[in-house]
Amino acid sequence: MGYGDNLIFESTTLDITVSEGSAIVTIEDTNLTGPTGPTGPEGATGPTGVTGSEGTTGPTGVTGSEGATGPTGATGPTGVTGSEGATGPQGDTGPTGVTGPEGPTGPNASLVIPFATGYVSATPATNASGVSSAISLTGFGESATTLALTTPTTFSINTADGYYTFTMPIEGTLTSIYANFSTVAGFTPSSNITLYVAIATAPSNSMDYTIVSGSITPASQPYALGTAYPIYTPRAGFSTGLSIPLSAGDQVAIVLGFTTSGGTLAQSLPFFYSGGLLIELG
């Protein structure tokens, strides 16, 4: 220790004898606390300690108010179509619609009268002028015995095998006739032969008939003079646009005949005839 150095002793039992000029002795009671000095600057932060274990979860807080609705998201792809549901109950019948305009008037009802000589051929005849002198009648499947004309357009049914007629049950109008003809054997005509069909009418309770001249329907092609024809050589003819009135109760006969021209005019020859009449009713 040098001169001027302080020598500090701490003792509770020190007994010091001080001689003049030897030292300066200051006795202090170290147990007395002086006033707190000013706070020194904060020291550097120490290292973070080890994280403690997680504490127990606290109770759920009060639910906050609902936030504003966000914008609509993009539409997702269409899902698979589900199976068809059961059919619902039928709805009530709707009100009846307005009646439409009346349609055009349809055609009148009509009768079709077929005819054919069948296996029994008809054998009409002509005179020296080439016009019919005898005709035959037919129904369906057979024909009558030849009937002589009393005038060029009239005849009477006076034989049991001549009654091939029908009676109109209602008023009507004959509008068309179609006919087919055929040879019954091979032959070579000695004149031009044109076959025809027609109708003849008679009132009720009469056997006297008149051929309706407007109904005569000839074949469109004759059997030509000098031409050889085999069996079943056909011909055909028709008349349309007719307007021949027929009254209810009228008796109607289907007349078969032919005419000749050139060569030998008086002829009597067998042929097959068939066809149909169209009669509009009312």
C-alpha cells in the first residue's frame, strides 16, 4: 500500500489506536443504506428462454357478427342429368277452342255397279246397215239370251233368260262407264267391228226398255276387217263426265252390242264383256 492509498477495514470488533501523524482513520457504519442512486442504463436483452408448454385452450369466445357476403363465385360445370321423375298427375282439361271454319263439301256418296258376262259370252247382232239389230244384257257372271231390238233404241224383256236388270233404290246420276272386251276364240273379221256397252232404263212395272243414247260407250279400237285375232284379244273403252239422271225405282239394264262398217255388215258374233258403272247419289 502506498502513500495516500485508502485502506478499508470492515469489522464489528475493531479496536484502533491512532497516533498523531500516522494516519487518517475514518470509521463508517456500512450498514447504513444511502439514498438510491439514479437508475443506470438498461442492460442488453438476454437470450430468449425455452418456450414453455402450451397452456390449456381457453373457452370459445363470443361469435362475431356475420361478415359481408363475398362476390358470387364462378359457375361450376353442369352436373350429370338425373333420372326422369315420375309423371305428374294430368292437369285439368282446358276450355274448348274456337270452332274452326267449315271445310269444303266432300263428294257425294256413290254406287259402283260392276258387270261381267263371265264364262257365258254375249252374242249380239247387226243388220245390213251395220247397226245393232239384237243386243244382250248382263249382270255379274252371266249374260242374257239375245234380245231383238224393236226400234234402234228400244227392246222388251220377253224371255226368262233375259231378266238381267237392277232397280235404283235412290235418286242418282250416272257419271262414268268403263268397259273391257275380249274375243272368245281366234277369228278374222269380215268387217270392222266396234263393241260397245250402254244402259237402258224402264219405269217400275214395265218390261219395255229404252237405250240411253248418251251412255253408249264404244271400244276405243275396233277389230279390223281382214286382221286375224287370237283368242282373248282385248279391247277397252270408257265414258266420263256423263250426267244421266236416274230416279228412285227406275229399272236399269246393262246393254251389250256392237256395230259394223265395211265388208259384210250383218254379223252375229260372240264376245266377252265386263266393266263398271259409277252412279253418284243424291
